[in-house]
Amino acid sequence: MVVNFIPWVRERLKSGTYVGWLREEDGRVVAGGGMLLMDFPPHFLDSAAVRAYLLNFYVDPAFRGRGYARELLETAVGDARRRGIKVVSLHASKFGRPLYESSGFEATSEMRLWNDGVQPD
Amino acid sequence: MVVNFIPWVRERLKSGTYVGWLREEDGRVVAGGGMLLMDFPPHFLDSAAVRAYLLNFYVDPAFRGRGYARELLETAVGDARRRGIKVVSLHASKFGRPLYESSGFEATSEMRLWNDGVQPD
């Protein structure tokens, strides 16, 4: 995955369609998150045609419980808001769900098909 | 919405990131559906970096119950498969859900925030 991801993300960091945040602690990266700016059809509630998708949110296990995930989430949502983006989406892990719910995120009716029959968690 | 959508979709039909299908009956369009090809990070189960998002599926009420929705869905999923796209997603209405479930779609953990506080159905 890393082999595929690095050239992919490098190109999008340059073009500005991917934004990432890292938190450093004593010169070491201990948490991070990313946001992909996605082309999306204009909606009657959202004529912007750009949506933000949050991904790659991670906090080093040794640094959890310090509010770093919430801080990263607020940074990303604030950044999206300043860009005029109305819709921010993500796929929540079971552990992340309470944080997202308390930040105003709501479950959607999204459904997904894996064409090769593989369905991940 | 139409005013915003038409120039948006015209550009994407040209560039090839939007594909649409229409069903005609006696010279009249009675059903249709669309597929947006979205840039997405490579995943360990999907190195393709392109996902298909289905939208604008509609069957004229007078022509429902004839299998047109299923036919459009199979056309779109087949088209995605031929393009080598592994992941096909959509947002299901309550009425559409049984069709999507019987076609292999499963609910996801997607969550969404509307930055202006408006949350549609």
C-alpha cells in the first residue's frame, strides 16, 4: 500500500487536492491526518462541487487520550470551512465513532460494492 | 441545482469522469443513471486509485416495476468492472436499498458533517 500511496499523495500534495497535518512531540511525529478535496456534483444544498474526505487519521498508541485526534479533526473541519466546503465525510472505525458524533458527524446511507467480491471491515 | 449541474456534468462528460445511461421508450427518456469516476487513495485491497460513485438513478414513476433500475445498476457496475474499478459506492434511498442489497452492496461506516449545520435526509 505504501508503495502505491507515496507517489499518489506526492502528486496531490503538489496539486493541492490533498492536505495533511502532522503533530510533532520532541521531534517525532506522533499523530496525523489527511484531507482529500474531491470533485462532486453540485447539490441543492451545496453548489460548491467540492467535498472534503478525511482519511489517514492516526494517533500513536503511546500518545492517545491527549485530545490529539479531536485537535486534528477540528483543524481539518476548520480548514474545509475556510475553503467554503460544506460537506466533510469520512469512514469511521468503531473506536473513532464517538469522537465524530460529538463533533457533529452523522451516519449516512452509503453502500459499497467490491467488484472482486472482497469486502473489508 | 439544474443550473449548477448542467455545466458541471457537461465538462465531465467531455473529460470522461462522468458516464451516464438513459433508457428510451417510444422516443421518451423514462429512466437514467450516472457514474462519477473519483480519484481515491490506493488501498491495500485496491491499488487502482479510482472509485465509481453512482448517482442520479431515476425511473419515471409510470415505468417502475419493469426492472429498469436493476438493468441500469447492472450496466453501471459492469462498466466499472470493465474499467478495472474495484469499488462502487452510492447513497441509497430507503426504497433503493433492497435492490442494492440484492446486487451485493453493503452498508458502510460513512459519516458526514454539513459545515453550515444543514443535514439533509
